[in-house]
Amino acid sequence: MRAGTKRRRNNGQLHLMLVPGLILIAVFSYLPMAGLSIAFQDFNPIVGFNKLNWNGMDNFEYMWALPDFMPAVKNTVIISIMKIAAGILVPVTAALLLNEVRSVLFKRSVQTVIYMPHFFSWVILGGIVIDVLSPGEGIVNQIIQAFGGKPISFLSSNQWFRYVLVITDQWKEFGFSTIVYLAALTSIDQGLYEAAVMDGAGRWRQTWNVTLPGIRPIVVLMATLSLGNILNGGFDQVFNLYNPMVYRTGDILDTLVYRIGIVQTQYAVAAAIGLIKSVVSLALIGFGYWIAYRFAKYRIF
């Protein structure tokens, strides 16, 4: 009885530690949701919330009629799927290669170098990318011209812009994901490798039959959880790299919301687009969570 009372008292103290975090979430995450009501109103910031007229679904009908809306949806989905695919393939490959390195100093040096871009904002990295890919003095085009090719305007070409987004996104983030897969590799039973060696398996056969099955749950988990971000093409990255010449292939929902809401001051329509995006993302997160539980036995609740 006394042990149970003491345990409840200790748990109560731990639960009290949650209070500041819950207050912050309520103030900065849930309270602003009241602003979504402008998606159903003729919003005018001068009039104020109390005197606004409710217009039902007019803003959503206007949103569907926008010529830029469906191309933005298509671009968002395509760019996100390309990033998800690359976000699995590149870090897994890097983790497998680093796992074969025996020099601890070299291994840690490589990890530090590939992890470093994760800490820089897209404002900084965007400037570097623009300089590197510049048609005139960019090092990439200088190499292309050195081999007899013609300079390519990567950031003004609808043919190349999506690939630039995916490659630069991986340059920034694959180091972080590689650490996750390296941690998963350490959990594989070394006895399996010893058994494989006894059976005459080489390094490639060990990788195929032991390493890849060993990290399969974490790969499935990372892939399925990323489904919730399929409507997040990466506003910071696209905003710092795109221009009107690549709107056809690079304009995503977040940048469309920015142009409509901030540039054109149509706050209600921007809120309607953001609301639709949030609802679809919530459904995809739920689906991804179900997939993660179905194939990787991962669950929070």
C-alpha cells in the first residue's frame, strides 16, 4: 500500500513536469487554430473577427478554381515522393558503406562532414547552391564546359529544377538520417555474421542476408512515417531557390499559400488551402502510422 502511494506520488511529480510543455503546446499550437475560422469568412483584418461575414465554402470553391492550385498539388506530391525515395536510398547506402569502414577516425570524420549541413538554414545553403550552379561562374558548369558541354541554367530550367531540389535536400539531410541507420546497424546480433562466415558468405552476401534484413524494420518505419510529410515539399528550400521561370515544376502548396496570403493579401483563401493541406496530411499520418504498426510493429499508443 505504501509502495503504491509512493509510486503515485513520484508519478505525480513527473506529470507536473509536463505542465510547462502542455501550456506551450496549448498557446502556440492549439490556440492559433481558432484563426482557421477565417477560411469560412470574408476576412478583413480592419473589421476584426467579431464583425466578419461567414461565407460557407466560397473560399474553398475559389481555391479549386485557381489555375495554380492543381499544378501546385501535383508538384508538391511529385517532389515529396522523390525526396522520400532519395531519403531512404541515400542514407541507407551511406550507412552500409560507413559500416564497412574499420578506421574509427576516418568514420567519425566522414560522419561529421556529412552531418554538418543539417545545422545550416536554407538561407545560407540556398546562396551556396545558387553560386555553385550559376551558369556563368558556377563550378558545376565550369566542369561541364571543361568536358565540352554547354552551361546549364539549373535553377531556371523546368527540366532540372526538381532534381536540384532533391539532390540539395539530400546534401543537407542525409547525414542526419545516416546516423539513425548506423544506430540500427549496431543492434544486429554479431553472431549472425559469424554464422554467415562459417557458411562461407562473403561481405556482399552478409550484407544481403544479414545486414539489410536487420535494418528492415527501421527502414520501413522511416518510410511509412514520412508519408505524413508528402504534402510538405519544403517551403524554406523552394522559396530560397525557385523563381517565376520554374513555377510550372517547382511551385508547391506552401509557396502558393505564401503568394496568395502574404503577397496578394487574400488571407481567407490562403487559410482554406492550408486547412485542406493539414486535413490531408493528418489522414496520411494516420495511414503511415497504421502501415508502421502493420509492417514494423511500431506504435506509440
